[in-house]
Amino acid sequence: MTEDLDLKWKVVENTLADLIPLAEQGMSTAQYILGTMYGNGQGVPQNNEIALKWFTLAADQGNSSAQNCLGAIYADGRGIRKNEETAVNWYRKSAEQGYAPAQYKLAYMYDMGEGVPQSSQTALKWCALSAAQGHVDAQYNLGHMYGTGQGVPQNTQTSLKWYTLAAEQGHGTAQHNLGVIFADGEGVPANSQEALKWLTLAADQGYAPSQYNLGLFYSRGQGVIKNDKTALKWYTLAAKQGISEAQCNLGLMYFNGEGVHTDYTQAHMWFSLSALKGNTTGIFNKGNITKKMNSNQISQAQEMFKRCLNGDYPD
């Protein structure tokens, strides 16, 4: 269903008092916007029941955005009894009109077997349609499917294509996976500079595995000039997000005085955090450094460890 585009933009700019009469007259765009406002509590008190009313009126007129929203409401059970079959029905109505977010959601439902019999092939079909329209999560999923051979023959080049498209749109996990592919030379010539580029983009978004990998790059001088202080920075960011390998490596840097002054107390704290996650190297290193510390240092390290468990990390 289409509506006058200029009128649509006028609706967006209108107030609630203007929208309600238009919605009551049957304008689906106004109905959809009201549903969004009440669903999100945007300019009005949040109210799932009223949101459902307006989304349904718009969806019944063929508004693909409203149909997709109804799919999400029934899939999540937002203010209504969860009903995956009904969710699939609304996602399909929207997806068949070419709405990329609904195509992506429908692919997910088929992949997981929620509301429909599980079908990797049907999931692939809808995911590909969504990805071809530029839906970033669909592009990432296709990269993952072709990279792992999930429901399709494994194909590194096709995986690389979809990961790249998603990564260029800022998808952090896709950027990380590209970095790993270029670092390890998985189906492509190893390229440390490309790996560094993509890992840095993901790490700058706060993606912890990329932060850890950058710590490795700088601590080893892999594709970059070795720089312990930069390695320390990236290990610290990853360690604070709970990456046990980063916690262990950070402990070693404090133990050996690499990029920082030697500090057994901080080293013990990071080894303890790593050991808590079952990291065997962290367990060994904690036992080893404990033998070199006095009781006051151990007590201080244990107190710092407890604060870290509450998210209170030392500067």
C-alpha cells in the first residue's frame, strides 16, 4: 500500500492532536506512527494496548512497517500473549511486500523453528532477500552461514563478501570476523594490515574480542611496531569486559613490568579474575605469584578482586 509521500512527512511533523484525527480517518501512516509512539512511550505514556490497536489498524490496510511491528509484538509477547504462529503470519505479510526488516525476522523464525517447521533453506531465502536490500544483520548472518557451512555449502569467498558489506555498515562482529579472517589467512592471503584495520574498527565500538586481539597484535609486534603500552590499553579494555585471556595476559604484563611498572598486587588481581573463569594459565599464574607476595599484598589484591566483581576496577 502506498500513500502520498509529502502527506506522510507532514504527518511525521504533526502533533498528537493532529495525528489522531488522521488515524481515525483511516490513514495507515498516521496509525503506524501512533502505534510507534505508544509502543515506545515517545511523547505519550507508554501503552502496549493502544500501540497494538493502532498497529493492527495500519497492518490490516497493508502497511508493511506496522505488520512487521505486529510480528515483533506477538513474537515477544509484548502486552499480549506470546504467539509465534501469529508473529510469523505478520512477518510474512510484511516480508512479501519486500520489507527488509520483516524478511530478516522471518528468516530467523525459520532458522530457529519458531512458529514454523525449522527450514534452513527457507531461512536462507528470506535472509538473502533482506541482505540484498542492505539489511546489515542479514548480511552478517549470510557471512556467518557461508563461513560455517550452516544450511549452505561452505564458501569462504561468499562469506567474505557478506561480512565485508556488513562491516562497511559498521557491524562490529562482522568487522571482528573479517579481522580474524585476514589475520589467520582463512581462504585469503594473510594480511596483517587489513586485519588490524577491521579489528580496530570493531574494538573502537567496544567489541571485547577485537580489543583482546589488538592486545596480542601490539604485544607481539604482529603487523605493527611492538608497543607494550598500547597492548596494555587494549588488554585492559577487554579484561574489564570479562575476556579471561586478556585478564591473564594483563596480569603477566603487571608481573613482568611490560608497558607498566611491575605491580604484583594488580597482577594477582587479574590472575584471580582469569582463574575465576576457569582459565588454566590464570590459575597457574595466580598460584605462582602468590608465593612471591607477602600477606599485606595478598590481602590488598583480594580486596581489589572483590571490588572488580562489582565492576569497580582500578584506574
